[in-house]
Amino acid sequence: MRLCLALATILLVLPLAAQQAAESPAQPSVTFNFEWSEGIPWQTYSITVQADGKAHFQGTPAPDQQGGDTDPFEQDFTLSEANRQMVFDLAKKLNYFSGDYDSHLKKIALTGRKTLEYKSAQTQGTTTYNYSPNNDVQQLTRLFQGIATTVDYGRKLAFQYRFDKLGMNQRLKELVGLQADHNVEELGAIEPILLKIANDPNLMHISRQSAQQLLKAINGSAIAAQTPAQP
């Protein structure tokens, strides 16, 4: 009898829970889309960031000179709190992208079609541009392009870890240089492969050392974000 009552209760609760989930509004999100047939390393990609910091990347890589892998690639990661806050603060400052921010200058070189989009239960907005003179749009563009570069290096390092360990050191040197020049963002998105490289005793010491250097940069950024500013 008790079992029957329990089953009946579950059958009543499940439809209600499903209905509540369907009715609950999605989290506010910001999406950056990029499209360019000549784009390198990505011909197209999108990065969506939710209000809780959860992020999703999906893109189609450009073929390399050897005609490499062009299969679509996807990855989930969590944006750092500092960048999450910046993304949504700038979205608000830009009126949730409800405006025209393109320069419309004919002499500006084509660098790809870029779109910023905001979605929430109350507000939606989108703006598309090739180049924007607006500093806030430029800041968001640099952030998302830096994330796309980071994800690309993580994808390539994962491939080389399996099939081309000898070529890994050059790739890591490139990434260290990009990190030093602030041309990559959110290295935490590729922390798993960096940890795998750093902890593998069968790899060259210099490769492990480069991976450890990048991991220190991730940890250093996390500590800096948690440290309150001095008065």
C-alpha cells in the first residue's frame, strides 16, 4: 500500500516539476558571434555566457596548411568572476546592445562579422559590426577573441598530447608568449590539459615547465580577483 502511495505521489510531482522548469525564465545571457570565411583559427564561433558565469563555446576551425581538422568543436567552461561581472556591466552600459555601434567606415579592413546579443526574460538586444570605435564594444570584442584563442590552443594541445608530443613544446611556447602579451583570456578553460601536461613525467621537462608557468598564471589571476583592493 505504501509503495502504491509513493508511486502515485511521484507521478503527481514529476509533471508539476516539469511544468515549473518550463515556466521558469532562462538566465540572462550574453553571446558573441563571429563569422568570416577567412578567419583564423576559427571561421565561425560563438561564446555564450550566462549570468551565473557558465559559458559555452562552439566553433568551426579554419583548415590549416595541411588541411587539418575542420570538424565543429564545442566546450563548456566557467568564466572568471571578474570577467563575468565585466561582461554584464558592459552589456548594461551599452543598453543591452540595442544600438548601432559599427563605424560604417568604408576604408576599415574587413575583420569578420561580429554580433553581440543579450537575452533575458525582460530584455533582448543585438548589434552587429565589423569594427566599432566604441571602447566598451572593443573591450568585449578583445575578451571574447582572447577566449576563442585560448580554446583553440587547448584543442590543439589535447590533440598533440595524444598524437604529437614532440611538437607540443612549440605550441606551449606560443601560448606562453600570447599570455605574456595579454592576447589570451580565461586560461582556466584549458586548465585540465595543462595539468595533464604538467604532471606527465614522460614529457620533456621544458614542456612540463611551460605548462606549470601557465597554471601559475591561472592561479595568480584567481588570487588577484579574490584579494580586496587596499585603501
